[in-house]
Amino acid sequence: MSSMGGSADENLETKEMDARSVSSSHGQEPYVHKVGIPPRQNLFKEFQATVKETFFADDPLRSFKDQTKSRKLILGIEAIFPILSWGRNYSLTKFRGDLISGLTIASLCIPQVLDFNSCLEKQDIGYAKLANLNPQYGLYTSFVPPLIYAVMGSSRDIAIGPVAVVSLLLGTLLQSEIDPVANEVDYRRLAFTATFFAGITQAMLGILRLGFLIDFLSHAAIVGFMGGAAITIALQQLKGFLGIEKFTKKTDVISVMHSVLSSAHHGWNWQTIVMGASFLAFLMFAKYIGKKNPKLFWVPAIAPLISVVLSTFFVYLTRADKHGVAIVKHIEKGLNPSSVKEIYFTGGYLGRGFRIGIVAGMIALTEATAIGRTFASMKDYQLDGNKEMVALGAMNVVGSMTSCYVATGSFSRSAVNYMAGCQTAVSNIVMSIVVFLTLQFLTPLFKYTPNAILAAIIISAVINLVDYKAAILIWKIDKFDFVACMGAFFGVVFASVEIGLLIAVTISFAKILLQVTRPRTAILGKIPRTTVYRNILQYPEATRVPGVLIIRVDSAIYFSNSNYVKERILRWLIDEEELVKGDYQTRIQFLIVEMSPVTDIDTSGIHALEELFRSLQKRSVQLVLANPGPIVIDKLHTSNFATLLGEDKIFLTVAEAVAYCSPKLAEDP
């Protein structure tokens, strides 16, 4: 037998069967006669392989095979703490790169985290920025979590700390439960509780190997969500940038712009605006220089720290704070105090903290995973996603007990870390040491730092999160993805962060359900001078076989789509019959279903095939199956559908099925 199949897999399988094939009276032999029903032990092995691929696709226990008990123990410890593995080969050359990159990201981190958590004066209306926490908590979060990640994480490039989107999300969710000004202590305790459960969520996803759950939030939805969050964050900075004292607590663009414009005549401070605009222009120019010349990456990295130093020095000399320029004032000095006793393990706030923690943890995990994968692919090394989740979870659990809130990977700082030549996670340790020195000795120096400068730093940092080029590409590739992108974007901008997130998740799930319940089907035709059958829409030169309709089902057939598959096949048949009737061609007598993409079938799917078989019988059309997989063929036999259909109508390839049908057509009077 030398016939070719409808795909590369078919060709390979056909060649493997050649030695065992015996031609039947029509020159072909039914599929089941050649390969038979897969033995039960083979099916069990295939089931084991399916489970393994689903939950253990990376085979995490491979390195433990054929090892002594002591070696397995060492490998187990190294799996939990990767630093023990790569640390043995650490060198002075690598440390030089990590030292430079660590100092660079520290210079970028410290000014940013001050604004992520800067709190205004108590007599103000109390809507502080993003996380609604005092600025020292941003420094705390930049000290402990990076140390934990450096020991347990597997990414060489990711820079850990507080990030704008997660800070905004956490602050918004927490504020909906507790007023951060009227009840500051409970608010802070709820923040630690949410951080604790965010870490538990992340760690459990890694331990149970359920990281695929974060993939339910599509790339398009993330692009829209991040862009909307960036706009929201930038709008929130207008309070400090314009020197406005009374500002709305809402985050939607309409409320914010109303608050800004209503205070234009009496609430804006021109000194603050001039200072903020000047340094924003400086920061954007520094970014432009870094973008034009990658060798000058350190210019935009060091620009925020230069802005903080110069503006602080200027305010101190001119006493601009006496003329309405708002300043940071007091940042608490010292290392992270313990917050174990502040976490809610009982009471009404426990459930609220758990709910907020899951949401914040998933978003933080999504961002960190995307960043880690991006830089791992750029440096061509493997990143263990499940280990990453455990590491991120552990650092947030420990962080919640040391006065930190949810930390994750920062794309801007990770990019700077990469450009600065980091070699390992030691760059995070270097950054933590710098933050430690800042907490111990330098916090009083930030007393006169103007809020306008911190606002300018954040605006310049988040502006790149609005990835309009990615949105345009999404529109060109997939219109449904673009709907998800824009839904998330407008949800965040015009409603709130949680509404935007809900829209993003809903549209992502809707797309999954649509694809599962409405699988693609295609009519196949014969490629000239071959025995290969392909989609006639993709290959216009492919020709239909007279009297035979060949349909490929591009999905497993389950309860969710079985009825649709049956109805779609019948609709194809009706359309084809009308076309044939109009052109006076040979009427359709055989319907071949190409089943190589059908990886599985359940009882509903088999029932749908039975209904299809009976419907075709009434139309005097014979049903023929081509290339069902081992799991599918076993279920067809177990359900007796193979007997109902006729085992002589199940073939290895489409070509063999067509060859079987052709003599039948010739015999038809």
C-alpha cells in the first residue's frame, strides 16, 4: 500500500502500517483490521500520559530518577532553593554585572515606591496615592520580597518590588472595604491580610501545578487592562502634579477630570505645576535618549533619582513648601517591623482579605510570569513556571509578616535590570541592600521631596504600559481578541479597575466557551496529482470528489459541542446537495468524516454520531470515518457504534476511504 494520508501524521502512520497491510478486495483494508482496538494496557498508559501532560508537562521528577536517597534529598532542597544550584558556579565576573544592575534598579526603584505609597497630610481629604499606604511600606516591600525571591526564584532578570498596577488594584479593592484615613490601622491590617492570601494563592497554584489557570486571562485582555490601568494611574497623579488639595476618591476618567477641572480656578498651584512639568520633560527626554541609544540605558534609569535629589534640594533651599508645594514630609526610619499579629486570621475581615488577596495575587502572578517568560526567551534559558509561583507566593507570605504588601515583577525595572547586564538574581539582593541602607540612614533626606516630582516619575513610568502598537496588531490578527482588549481598557478607564478586570476575564472565558462549543469544520478536497486532502478554502486548487463529501472536524467532540458538530455536518451536506443539484453533478452518496484532529469523544459525542448516522440513512448517504485516534476508536467499539456503522467503513486515511467509496459509486446504477 502506497497511498498518502491527509497529513504528515497520516503519512507516517501509513508507512508504519505498510509492512502489516494486506489489500482487501477493493485494494484497501479497513482501519480497524490493520491496527485493531488498542490493548487495554496501552489505553491505560495513554491515559497516564494524558494526565502527566496535563499536570506534569515538564516532568519535574526526571532529575530524581536513578539517584541515591542522599542525592534525591540534595536535589529536592535545590529545587526549592535554586540559589544552591547556580550559586556553586557564581563568579566575580557575574557579580560585577549583578552589582551594576542592582545599583541601577535601586536608583529607579526608590523614587517609584515613594510615590506608589506616598500619603498626604491628615487634614487633607485622605485619598492617598495608589496603595493608600505610608511611603515606608513601599520601601519595606522593596527590601524583604526581593531577598526571598533571590533565594527561591528561577528568573535571572526579573526585578521584584511594588508595581503600579497591583498597587492601584490593591488600593482600590481595600478602599472599597475600609476608609484608609478614618480607619488607618484596620486598613493596613487588611492590606497585610490580602497580601498573605495572595501569597498563599500563588504558592498553592505552583504546588498543585495549576499555573495554567492564569492563562485564562488572554494576552489581549492583559494589554487592554494594563493600558487602562496606566491611564488611570496617570490621571491619579494629577492631584500631586497640579497641587490639588481636594480630589475625588473615584478612579474613572469622568470623575477624575471633573475633579481636576472644577478646581482649576482655585485649587491649582502654579509653582507645583512648573516644577512637575519641568521634571516630567526631563524624564521623558532621558527616556528618549535611552531609546535612541541602547548603550545609554543608564540615563533613563538614573533620571528619577536625579529628579528626586534636585527637586528636594530646590524645595529645601527655596522653602517652596511654604508657598503651597506639597511635600512628602515624614518617612518612618528603620527596618521592617513584624506584622504577624496584624494579619486577620479570624473575624469579618478574614473573608474580605481572602477575596482581595486572590484577585491581587492572580494579577501579580500574571504580570510576573509574563515578564519572566519574556526575558527567559531573550536569554534562551528555561523558566519553571510552577517554581516561580511557589517563589512568588513564599515571598508574599513572608512579606505579609514583615509589613510588606503584594510584590511582583516590575517590567520597567526588569528591562533596566536586563539592559544593565544582570547575570543572576543577585541583582535583587544588591537592590535590597541599597533599600536597607536607605531605610536605616537616608529616609530623613526625603522629607522635602515634592509630591509633584513623584507624580512626574510615575507618569513617565506608566506611559509605556499603553501599548497601542500591540492593540493595532491584535486588531489585525483577531477581531474577537480586540474586543477583549478594548473591553478591558474602557472598563478600567470609565468604570473601575475591578470592573475592567471583570470584563477582561468575562470576555476571555466567553472566547474559550465559543471556541469549545463552536469548533471549526472544513470541507476537504484532493490536491492535484497527490492523494493528499486539504481544506478547499485554504487550497483553492483542491478538487471535490464527485459523489463524496469529505468533512474534517477540528476538535474533540464533547457534550458541549456534539450537537453543533452534528448540525454543522448536516448543514454542509444540505449546502453541498443544493450545489450538486444545481450543477447536475453526481449526487452525494458518501460522507467521510476526517477524525484525525478529534483527540477524544464522550458519550454525548457518540450519541451525536449515532443521530448523524440515522439522519444520513434517511437521505441514502453512507457515513464513513477516517483516521480516528486510539482513544476514539476504543470508545466507538465499547459503545458498539463501530458495529452499527460497520467496521469496513473505518479507515486509516482519507485517501483509503475515498478509494473505498469510488468503486461503490461506479457500481451505482
